[in-house]
Amino acid sequence: METDELLQKVRKIEIKTRGLSNNIFAGEYHSAFKGRGMAFAEVREYQYGDDVRDIDWNVTARFGKPYVKVFEEERELTVILMVDVSGSLDFGTVGQTKRQVVTEIAATLAFSAIQNNDKIGVIFFSDKVEKFIPPKKGRKHILLIIRELLSFQPESNKTDLGMAIEFMTNAIKKRCTVFLMSDFYNHSDFKQQLMIANRRHDVVAIQVYDQRMCELPNIGLVNFVDSESGERVWVDTASAAVRRAHREWWVQHQGQLSNILTMSNVDSVSVRTDEDYVKSLMNLFRRRS
């Protein structure tokens, strides 16, 4: 049984994210993520220059002159939200955790998809597939997804991106648009799985990160806990050398991630928890239009 608090949270996020998808993403989503298939629309008389392979021989025989099939791009898409639910997503130092931002982005994309009459499904993953909600249409289905985004509790704190991507590739047979949402904190090599997935589907990576991942504040001796492994370590943030080393680690980490995404030909965007994700998503959509 759902609690009143959860229902209130569902309603609050529905109002906010539906408003965004209605007013801001209205045209951007539609033009950025077009149907990749071609559907038969009608027949018309053959014109000079038409491809003879498009001739409809049944209609041609009936009317005694050549007619060709006209195709149009299929507008309906299948959208899959791949949502990282590992322990590192619970981290946040300014206002919201990474998990909260991922939830809002996922809900906004879900409402954008339903406006486009698309089917939408979700894969929650850690170092295993925690839950798979098959693609469907409709507001009732969207609200189910939002409830799960808000309340889902994973069994594992760890991450295995390669495993999750491979599961998606095997589970979804029809070509679809995949939004891979993660902090990519532990990106052990998943390039091979991503390259295979993006050949079959249209994969878009959305990284959500906290500002403290890229820059440590000078706040003295701090006991940090790795939310995925549980390992604890004391860090002297007052040391300029320590802060510089952390910054260099982040630059290297992002460089490796960027290399994987580029080699896999995957479009991507990075969103910081204390920044406006709407602007970042709009830029992504416009790059793809």
C-alpha cells in the first residue's frame, strides 16, 4: 500500500516534469528522436525518377498503369530508460542527490515520450538488473514508472554498466531510443557492450554528477565512505596537493568516459546536481535535431 507521502511526491514530480515536457521540450524531443523505421502510407502513380523497386504490382495490374508505394517515417518510438540505482547515486552536497536529479530527468523524458505517443520502459540496474518494466503507453504506466523511480530500493550498492547494457540489447529486439542515466562513477570497461548496443539501438548517455566529484573543498580532515564498496578513508582536504590530485583524477576519469562514448558513437550530456538540467537536455536535443 502506498503511503500518503509517496503519493504527494508522485503528484509533485508529475506536475513539475509534465510542465517541463509540455512547455519546454514540446518540439525539441520530437525532432531529436525521430522514428527510425519506414511505414507504408499510400500509393500514387509512378513518376519519372521513382525507384522501380517501390512499384506496387497488385495496384499496377488492377489499374493498368504503374503505381508506387509511398513510405513515411514511423513516428512511434520505443523508449527505454536505463536507470543506475547503485549506492553512489545517493550522494549529494548541494540541495539534491544524484538520484533525485536522475528521477526528475527520467520523469521528464517519460512525459515527453508519452506526448509523442511512444512506448516507454525502464531498466533499474546496479551490478545486476534490479527490475525491468517492459515498454507500454499511457499515463497510468507513466505514473507507475514515477512511483518506482521515487521508491525503488535496490538489493545491491555496486555497479556493472556492461552487464546492464548487454541485458538491454538482448531483451529489447525492436530498435529503440535508450537513455542511459548514471553518474558513471565506476565505469569499468563497458565499451564493447555499448558499441554493440548502439549499432542495434539509439543510445544516449546522461551523466549526473556532484560538484564535489570534480573539486574538493578545503574543510580539513574528512572521513569519506565509498558508497558502493563501503570502504572508509581519511582525506586531508586542507592539503593543496590532495585537492590537486583529486582534481587530476576527475579530469582523467572524465577523459576515459568521453573516449568510451566517442568511440561508441554515443551522444551524451553531463549534468551537475546544482545546475539546471533543462538547459543541458535542450542543448543535447538541439545537437541531435
